[in-house]
Amino acid sequence: MRILLVGSGGREHALAWKIRQSPLVEKLWIAPGNPGTAELGENVPIALTGLDALVSFARDQAADLVVVGPEGPLVAGLSDRLAAAGVRCFGPLQNAAEIEGSKSFCKELLVRYRIPTANYRVFSELNPAISYLEGGARYPLVVKASGLAAGKGVTVASEPAGARQAAKAMLEDGIFGAAGRTIVIEEYLQGAEVSAFILTDGRTFTQLELCQDHKTLLEGGRGPNTGGMGAISPVPQVSERTRDSIERQILLPTLHGLNHDGRRFHGILYAGLKLTPAGPKVLEFNARFGDPECEVLMLRMRSDLLPLLCAAAEGTLENQEAPEWDPRPAVTVVLASGGYPGNYATGHPIEGLDAVAQGRELQVFHCGTALRDGRLVTAGGRVLAVSALGDDLNSARRRAYSAVEQIRFPGMTYRRDIGAEAADALEALR
Ligand code: AMP
Ligand code: GLY
């Protein structure tokens, strides 16, 4: 098969690594890819915003399948354009991707189908938002840009001043541009966070393994939110029963709701959840794999991913077996540029990566890297995702962190507690 993978981050490097292992692959292109994906296939210099160029490339090269990693092109309608050009695409059509592209749409859908989520209000003007924040609102609460903001459009506020400031920055100062012209203000949900994924063709679905992202920049849940500083899978604190109720009360009714509304979803439907004392509740839905969750999932997936992607794209998932998973846990530690998620410098040389012995149990996925004069340099906020399997969570952590210690670049920042809370919870159960 001839595959075009769209994207350039750690998620796409992990997908390329996994797809490459399929005996069905004849040719793999990655647009635009990164120095990591260049080792696995052929990078094609087409930007994520170049929808026409992506469609022409896929058609001209007779690609059998286009796999779309990030949300941007999906929300912009890449899947629709590929369908119109007769090219199979793994990733939802625009009207279904709106579940990620518009938080206000997502919340409305959740409420209409009685899917548990935080109570909320939507505002597109500052004055009513401020009246609400200073009047009836209960604290802490969360102020969010409705549109896409790369996981950074969220402020948790414990009192009105902070909430007012966030609402003003989005609605009046336009810090997230059009994405923040509508805001969602919602109840703060207490509890552990988990990421749940289904792979679906719209009719049949298979739940993937649960993951836990570590969203904040600093250890112990402190500091600003990022795109994700590390992940683990599975999530040992989550019982089989909770996993079932996530499927029954959240994933299935959302898929049915989308179908019922004429927005048939195919691809990866990703629920960001809080396990509250009142049961799992939805923080957000996404229309793609999580990053860095994808890195731990690809390390743990034993089955060939490609037939599943094809079946989801063509509507034949019922003929596929559910994927098999490595029972061993996986951990991903993200190495970020100093200053991320705010401003950061790029172009710093990355040292030590050659010394890391990579294999089935340890992979360093590239997120934001570039080659300059043949040297690997930093090129993004999140730079590398060091990913390891282990016999238990602590050995996976040790393996990942000992690789981290071999890698250096100026300003390198990472959390030392990825998976630590889960490991403590396991210890407590013993
Ligand atoms: P979102 O983009 O909506 O997933 O928000 C990003 C992150 O902000 C989430 O992963 C949570 O860590 C945090 N967050 C968002 N909404 C809430 C909420 N209602 N209660 C608590 N934390 C939240
Ligand atoms: N890891 C969070 C996300 O992909 O949205």
C-alpha cells in the first residue's frame, strides 16, 4: 500500500514508526514530516495548511490511504476534499471534526445527548461574561477559547480577577485570534485526568487502551497548561468497571449523537476526561490521536495498525479483530524548549541522541526538530518524546529517564514525575 501521513510532530513520528512495521506498506510519505520520520519514509515539503497541494499529491501519487495526524487539516476540511478527489482518508469529515474545532458545539452536543460534562455558559461578548464572572459564578472555574488553541487556550481561575483577565484577553485583546472570539466558562472538575480513544468507521468501534497525559508544565500539576508533557498507558488507577462506564456513558452516546445529527465520525474519537467523585465527565473531545498519548499507544500496540486505519476509512471495521496490546506499561517523557509554552528560542543543537540505544522497548520520537547543516537542532516547543516500555511502571519510567539523561540541548526542560502518581497509587494498592 501507498500511504501519505500528514503531520510533523511526535504523534506522526510514532504513527510512521508503527505504520512502517506493517508488511502491507509499499511506500510511505510524510507531509511535511520531521527528521525522525525521514528515517522511516520520504518527507514531502507540503505544509499542513496546503490542503490543495496535499490532495493533488495524494491523487498524483495514487496513495491508497491518507492518514491525518493533527486536528488543523481535519477541521479545515482535508478529509472532505480527499473524499471528493476519490482518495481514502483516515480522519473525520469537517462536520464531524467540529467536535474538536468548536468547544461550544461540543458542549451543546454533550448536553443534548445527556453525556456527563461540566456545567457551562458560552459568551461572545465581554460585558455579559464579566457580569457572570462577578455575579453568579462559582469558583474555581475554567475559561476556555472555543476554537483551536493547541491545548493552551484554557485558564483555571480561583477568583474573579483571574477569570476576568482571561476573558478579556480572549474576547477583547484577541490573544487566540478567531479561536477566542467565543469563550466557554465552565465548572472546575476535580479528579484524575484520563484520555480515552475509540477507533471507528462510524458504525463499529474499538476502544484503544486508556492513557494519562500530564498537561501542566511543572511537576505536581503546577504551572501553565501545555500540549502535554508526558503520558503513560495503561492508567493503573482506572478499574475495568470505570473503563466500561466510560465506553457506555460517554464514548458510545457521543458517537451515536454525532451519527444522529448527520455527522458520521470516522477516525479517532478522543475523549479528555476527569474521573470525578460523581463518575467520569468530559473535558473535551478531539478528532485525532493525542500527542503524547499516541507515542505510548504505538509502543504498546502489537497488532498491525494499518489494516485498522484502512478499515476505519472504508467502513469495514466490523471485519477486523480488536487490536492486541502489550500488557506492559509505557511511559513518554517530553523534552521541551526553555520558555515553552510561552516564547522559546529554536536552533539549539541536540546532543547525545546517537548514544541512546533505541529498539522495540525504547524510542525517541521527534516532535520539534530540524536538520541544519547536517546537525539536529531544536525547532519547536516540544522537541523530543522519549518513550519506553517496562515490565512494570517503575521500570518503564527508569528506562525512559535514563535515556533522557543522555540527551542535552540548551534550555532543555522536562518533568521528572511522569507516571509517578500512578506508580504511587499502585504501591498503595499493594
Ligand atoms: P481542554 O483543552 O478543554 O482539554 O483543557 C485543557 C486542560 O485544562 C485539560 O486537560 C485539563 O487539565 C484542564 N481543564 C480544562 N477544563 C477543565 C475543567 N472544567 N475542570 C478542570 N480542569 C480543566
Ligand atoms: N495530549 C493532549 C492532546 O493531544 O490534545
